[in-house]
Amino acid sequence: MAGTLGSEYLEISPNLLTCLPRARPPVNLYRYDEGVDRVVLYRERDRVLSSRVKAEMESICQEGRLFLARGDFAAFSELLSRNLGAALFEDTLGDGEKAVVVGDALAARLGDFLSQPLASTVEPLAHDLALLADWLWADSNRVFSLKRGIRVRRELTDHGVNVCLLGTALYVLSSHEKDIREHLSQAALGFLLHDVGMTNVPDHIRGKESTLLHKERVRVEEHPEVGLKILRRVGGLSERSLRAVAEHHERLDGSGYPRRLKAGEISREGRVCALADAYAAMTNERLYARTLSAEEGARTIVSDKGFDPLLAKMLAYYALRNEA
């Protein structure tokens, strides 16, 4: 019954219990009752627990009889996201559940960075992405579960997470094993931070539903270079990360921006980020155009001559494939 998103309950292991506020758990807790041979409510959410109950709960957990309802996993995921390492290497969680935690962790960390772009806020992002890279290195098929972490809101942080997850999956699928081990976390950091320059674009332009005026479009098209300047000022990012940020709106036919680069001038990280960014934007909630289905989005990127054709086909395959 434990360990999959499709089950009714999730077993809380001793490792996961350390991530749960013990004084006042924010989710209902359940225990397996041998007398009735089923899972029953143990403690209601937000109820203060006495020292005796805490000790009893730890004992029940050690016996493998403490559970969480599937419907409460979203709240639990936010708690787990503060310790991504504990979640990613926890046997009782399924890969799909871990992907949800990854999405929550990256969104929280990215939000902190966009509010204060400093070395102190980029370091936790780099740490979490290194953990994610190690997890994917151990089993590259896990990339197909990353789609569980895709977010549906239109916020800048959610788009950054979506591009990171899609871009990371595409990077793995198109890599040799050595590339994954050495370069994945650097590339993923660039994918996650690709739109940092959009923080300098006024809200009334970013949220505009009608066609942008020329001066507004110029402001938007400056954001890759603005983002690059911000990240160079922060320091510590590899050229691999920086090129993903600088080139995510470049196109192979020279029609992109800001430098109108052409095929051989665009890095692999830039090509991957461009595809992930475009696909995430067109298949998620947006104000200025109709949201496309996964199938429509896949057809659009494959037919667009501005994208790397092999990578576009890989992304289409990934987007339309069922999770492993």
C-alpha cells in the first residue's frame, strides 16, 4: 500500500517522520490497527501532541504502521521539500511522489533567489539540483516521472520549475552517461534560472493580454542579457549555466534574440532550454494566447525550423510518453 501515488495511504518511515513537525502535525496521521485489519485515523491535523503521544507515534512509525492519506500528500510535500535529500532517497516514496517534492523544493528555492539574487540564495538551488542529478544518474528512467512535478500556475517561479524539469529530462535523454554525471546539475541550474531577467520587466508588461507595443517588446527581449548580468554579478555559475540563460530565445535560423545567433553558434544548453521554455509556455496557462494540449505543443515544436530537430523530436516523445 505504501510508496505509490495510486495508493490510498503512504507509509511514513522514521526518515520521513523527521521532516514532520512533531508538536503540531499539519496533516492527519493514520495507523494500521491489527485488531480490525485496516488503517484508522490516529491523530487529527494541527492537534498538539503530548510527549507520551510523540513517543507512541515514534514506536508505531518504527513498526511500519504510521501512514498519511494520499489526499494530504500536497501538504506533506511542502514539508519534505525543505529536505530534498531525505525525500529523494526514501524507499517508501514512489518516483512520482519524489518528483512532486522536487517541484515544491525548486519553486521555494527559486522564489527566494528571485526575491534576493545573491550567492547565499543560489547555493541552496545548486545543492538541490546536485541531489536531483545524483538521483537521475542512479536511474535515468526516472526522468519520465519528473512530469509529475510540472506546475500549472502562471507565476515566474512555476514556469522556471517547469522549464527546469523539462530541460533536465531532455538533457538526460540526449546525453552520454559521462555528460549526465559531469554536466547535468550545471545545465539544470541554467534552465531553472533562465528567466531571472524577467524580474526587471514591469508587471504590466509581463501580464499584458494584448499585443505588446514596440517599446514593450524591446523591454522583454532584453531579459536574457539582463539575466546574464544579474547572474554574473551573483557569481559562481558555470559557463554552461550562463549560456542556457543567455541563449534560450535564440533560434537555429537566426530569427531569435537577443544576438540573432544561428545553428552552430548556439550551445547545447541553449538549444535544450529554448525548447523547454517554448513548450512549457505554450502548454501551460497563459494570458496572450490559447493554451495548447500536449499533442498540439509537440506538433508545434517539431514543425518549427528554429529548434534543433532531433531535440524537438525527443521532447515531443518525452511529453507524450506515459510516466515510467
